[in-house]
Amino acid sequence: MPPRILIVGAGLYGATCARELHDAGCRVHVIEQRAAPGGNCATRHVPEADCHEHVHGAHIFHTDNERVWRWVQRFARFNGYTHRVKVRHGAQLYSFPINLFTLHQVFGVATPAEAQAVLARERVPIAEPANLEEQALASVGPTLYRLFIEGYTRKQWQRDPRELPADILKRIPVRLDFDDGYFNDRFQGIPVGGYSAMFDRLLAGVRVDFGVDFLRDREHWLARHDHVIYTGPIDAFFDHGHGRLGYRSLRFERELLPLDDYQGSAVVNHTDAAVPCTRIIEHRHFERPEPGRRRTAGHTLITREFPLDGGPGREPYYPVATADNLARLARYQAMAASLVPQVHFGGRLGSYRYLDMHQVIAAALAHVQRVLDTPRHAAVASGIEP
Ligand code: FAD
Ligand code: UDP
């Protein structure tokens, strides 16, 4: 008999494993506590605004990994959207991430050489930045730090930027030309028809049960499967025996407005500490009407995003990599290691790591390969009992 594999969670990690293992001949059963697949990538169609709502915040697919890009094309056609963000601070709008146009708006410079000179003057000499504030002061100086980083970071992380690691900022480029793309990756886009349609194709033919919480019946599920891929929070699997891992959560406030276009861009970051939300997304801008088709909706949908501390009852969106949390994580990982090979902890919550979608797919494909290379599973997948 082919191996019986249980996948806990129909998010991107679970769905990627499910597709590959099902196609390899394993008996795959996916259980998902929510009512629909997609995890945090889920979208839903909003007919009044003629667009797909990114239910758990803006999701832009971007990668430099050709294998992952080719793989994901099997399940979606991507619309060529390239992510560009504007910043609003007070009454002013700025180009972002910091580029030559931003430096023109703030300092009046017009060439890369002038931009270089103004940054050299602004930068604070800090040889080894020990925290996010020092990293910002060392790379762009106090004027740009106050305008673009300090307020947003305080709101986003609900912590003083001096208590945050420097490397959070390394995700954001600083450019001396007019390139205002948010990501450097060669491949970008949003699935035409929304992410949820992509998940329907990813899970086609796979047995999926919704509204099922694995943790309610853990022993039942473990006893009936050769291998379990668990993509929920690692601390919840062990009943928080070493204490809860910290997460950051978000509150989304959605509004359907009787306008064609509210802000002219998919994302505007509000970096001013006086404005409580961090960003506003306008979902219609993630999509492009098919050539020759005009938008007919009389409304547009916007979502304001407000950061919240995570905690019981709130969605655990972002792991918070403080020393305390990492020490606790190490204890859970030691417990998880004792369950290998029967249980594998994967995805953003199972590994307690901030992973983008392309990284999640790459990690899931690597795990599937490990499962299929396991002599017992390889033998049973090919129909020969070991
Ligand atoms: P999840 O999507 O969290 O899926 C886990 C699933 O497991 C969930 O459906 C959950 O309900 C289920 N589950 C958990 N516990 C149980 C249980 N006990 N029983 C049954 N089911 C269970 N990535 C990008 O590449 N680009 C972006 O622009 C981007 N923007 C993001 C914006 C926000 C606000 C957030 C939060 C994330 C963003 N990401 C982005 C990251 C992206 O969401 C993740 O990489 C991806 O969704 C992770 O997939 P996953 O399967 O690991 O986790
Ligand atoms: N950031 C900022 N101002 C911005 C955008 C980002 O200061 O307008 C900082 C902030 O600390 C944020 C980090 O850069 O957490 C990474 O930004 P990214 O957009 O990658 O992730 P986010 O945490 O906003 O989802």
C-alpha cells in the first residue's frame, strides 16, 4: 500500500506538499481548521469592487528562483504586476523605497553623484550597527530615518527601533537611481483570478477536510498515518509546554468606497507615527483588466492595516525573533527532533521563521524530495512493500 500521509494545514506549504506527494502516488489527506484553503495567501472575490480581496494582507509573489517560478506557473497565470509602494508622511507623498526621486523630493538633488554626496553627509558613522535605529542612521542618516523608518517601525513592531535587530531593514533597498521597485527579484506577479483559485488547482483531486483541528485529536491522526506534515504553530503542537512563542498579529479594517480609485496605488505606507495604521492597500490595483475590458465596478475596496501584539485568539502572523523566543524555540525544536521521521514541522509557523511564498514552496519541494527518498516511502510509493 502507498504511504499514508497526513498534512495539517492547507496553506502554501501544506498544499505544495500535498500536490507533489499525491502526484507521486502517496495517499494524502489534508486537514485544515479554517473553512477554505490558502492559509494567509487566501483571497476572495468582491463583485461590488470587481477585484480579489487579499484577506490576510497584501500578497505579492516574487522570486529569483527559476525552478519555483516554473513550478508555480502550473497552477496560475501571473498578471505581471510589479510591486511599487508610495509613502505618505503628513501631507506629503514620497517615492519609496528610498531612490533618487525620493532624495530629490527630500533634499532637492537631481543626479546619482549629488545623491551620493548628500547621503555621505547624512550618514552617521557607526561601524557595527547593533540595532535597527543604528542600522538606519548608518545607512541613510537621521532625516530619512525620521521620515520613513522610525514611525513605521514603531507602529509595525510596537517596540522601540533600538530594541529591534538591524537585519529587519536589510530587506529594503536604498538606490541611487530612479528604480522604485520594492523587490529586486526578476519574477513577480499576482495570480489572475486570485490566490484562492490557484489553491483550488493545487489541491485538485486531493482529499481535503475543512473545519478540522488536528490538535483536538492528535493521537487519532498520528496512529493512522505513516508520516505527518504539520504546518501549525510548533509551540501549539507541544501544548505550549515551554511557554508561548511570541507573534505579531494584525487587525484589518476594510472599507468599500463609492469611488473608482481611492489612492492610485496598491499600497501606500503611512510612516507618520501620528497615523495609527501602517499601510492602506487598495485591492483593485493588484489586478489588471484583460486587454479591451474596462472596469465597470462603481466601488473600490481598501484595507487599513493595524499591527497588534499576537496572543491567544489572535492570528499569529509574524514570528518575533527576540532572544527569549529563540531560546524557547530551541527547546521545541529539540522535542520536534525526537518525532522525526514520523512528524515533520514545516512552513512559517512550523519552523517559526519569516518566510516569503517562494521560500515556502522551495522548502516544501525539498521536504517532499526527502520523503520520496526515504527508502520505505520510495518503496511503497512505487508499490513495493519493504
Ligand atoms: P499559513 O499560510 O499560515 O498556513 C498554515 C495553515 O495551517 C493555515 O491555513 C492554518 O489554518 C492551518 N492550521 C494551523 N494549525 C492547524 C491545526 N491545528 N489543524 C488544522 N489546520 C491548522 N509572502 C510573499 O511572498 N509576498 C508577500 O507580499 C507576502 N505578504 C504577506 C503579508 C502578510 C500580512 C503576511 C502575514 C504574510 C505575507 N507573506 C508574503 C508570507 C506568506 O503569507 C507566507 O509565506 C505563506 O502564506 C506561508 O504559508 P504556510 O503554509 O507556511 O502558512
Ligand atoms: N520599513 C519602514 N518603512 C516603510 C517600510 C518598511 O521603516 O515604509 C521597515 C520596517 O521596520 C519594516 C521593515 O522595513 O518592518 C521591512 O519592511 P517590509 O515591507 O519588508 O515588511 P513589513 O514588516 O512591513 O511587512
